[in-house]
Amino acid sequence: MNDVKFREERPRAKGVTRKKPNKETSTRNRNFLTTQRERHDLNRRRRHSGLKSNPEYRDLVSIWPKIVEYIGLSEYESKVYLSLINLGTAGARKLSLNCDVPRTKVYGTLKKLIDYGLVVEIPGAPKQFAPSHPGESFNTILNITKEKADDFHNIVKRLENVHEEHKESVGPQKKLVWFLDHEHDIKGKCNEILRQSDEELTIITTEDGLEVLFNAAHRLLDEVQERGVTIKLFSPLDPKVNPLARELSYIYEVKKVKVQTPILFINSDSKRFILAKLAPRGADKPFQTAMFTEDPELLDLICLLLVNGHEKTLLKTLQL
């Protein structure tokens, strides 16, 4: 019998054909192996997805940008550290699955965290890692940050004191005034300023303005007065002649003054004011434009514009 060389086909007897491999069986075996691997991967993902779906875990891991900003760690370092805080003890493979850091990067990241003193390696096989106590790890950084904050606070206070001493010689100052047009809720802003009053309300307006005010805010004015706020009204209406002015005089201090410009001026506690331009009768909205501020110097200037030098009573009321 002749020797058969390696990979050489063996001779077949007459009438015997070579058995062909069963393609269906081979395909079934390959599919079985693929399915087994997929199930294994799926089970592995399920085991770790339960942790990721935990609200407490998601909330903890979401703070990694702050760790990057405050501590100076990288994104990978922050995510690995926070995941380890949540897990307690874990290996590199488990950490990679739970913090979405590539496994090839986890070992290098853990080594840096160990050098920083934030992580310790537990002897054994496979390697396990545990986080150091955060209070002890970050105590030095926290103290340095507090010292910097206190020092900066003292610097700002010192600058404020110097600025206060020399503010009269610094030249023109910027004042902040807010402007509203007919698209804004001017009536709502008037009500807000009325509501903020604690001691005294001074209102100057025309006959139309008085009507608008009490149609929109008569209940609010009653509430403000019940809190002990003194309300003073100045308008062209004479309480001795006009029924509305007479009725209002029973509740508030009402005085007749000449107001020809269509305005509504509300001075609240001499701390804030609003000056609104009334719209013509029959308009969709009662006000056209308005301005308001809490600047006391601007309030004094506006009062000077509105007060007639002969109206001593009004001048005294506005506390100029």
C-alpha cells in the first residue's frame, strides 16, 4: 500500500463517492455559536444597565463636569472615579462597562488616580480598585479654595471702601433705567410697585390717570393701606367738587394740583418709581410707554420736573 502524503487525497474504492459536508448543519452550528455570544453579551449588558438606570447613579455621574472644573481631573478620570465611588470596589472591566470609558483607557486612568491619592489598588487577582475617602482626598483643595474665596471677599470689600471714599471725584456715573413700551405689561409693573410699598405711596396723575388707576388697582390700594402704608393722591380733581375725589378723600389723602401732562407717576417709599405716559381715551391699552428705576438720585430729578415751585405741600410730600 502506497503511503499517503500530507493533504493528499486518499484513494477511494470503485463506486464510492466522497461525502459532501452538510451545509445546513454547518450553518446551524455557526448560528448557534453566534447566538450564544449575543446572549452572553446581552446578559452582560443587562447586568450593568440596571446600575446605569439607577437615578442615584445617574445623578452622581452627571456631576463629572464639576469635578473637571473644581478638581482639575480629566473627563475619563472624573467618570472612573465617580463610578468607583458608586460601586465601592470594582475591577477595570466592570468600571469600563459602568462609566463608558474604553477598557484600554481604564488602567492608565486608574494609575493616575492612584498617583493622585484618590484610588487604592487592592492586592489580588484579578486586580480590584477602591476609592479613597473623598473628605480626606479633597480636604486640602477644599481648604485652599475657601481661603481664596475669603481672601477675594476681603479684596472686594477693600475696593468698595476705597471706591466709596472717592466716588464723588470719579466723574459722571451710569444710572440704570428700564423702559417699557405698549407691548409690555405696564399696568402689571404699576401694580408690582404698589405692592412693594411699606411706608408711603405718592401718586401724581391726571383725571384720566386716576380713573385708569382705580379701575385696575383699587383693591390692591386698599390692601396696601390695610398694611399701614400712607397713600397720597395728587390730581386736578377737587375733593370739594368732584364726587370721585370726594369719595377717595374719605380713604386716602387727596389733594388738588395742576397736572396737564398725560402721566401717571408712582413713588414707592422714595426707593423706586414708575413714570408712565397715558394713552388717549378709547385706546386698546391705557399706557403708551413707561420707565422705572430704583435709583434715588433719578427719583429726585423726576420729582423736580413734576413739582411746581409754588406747591409747597407737594414739595414736602415728595421729600425733596
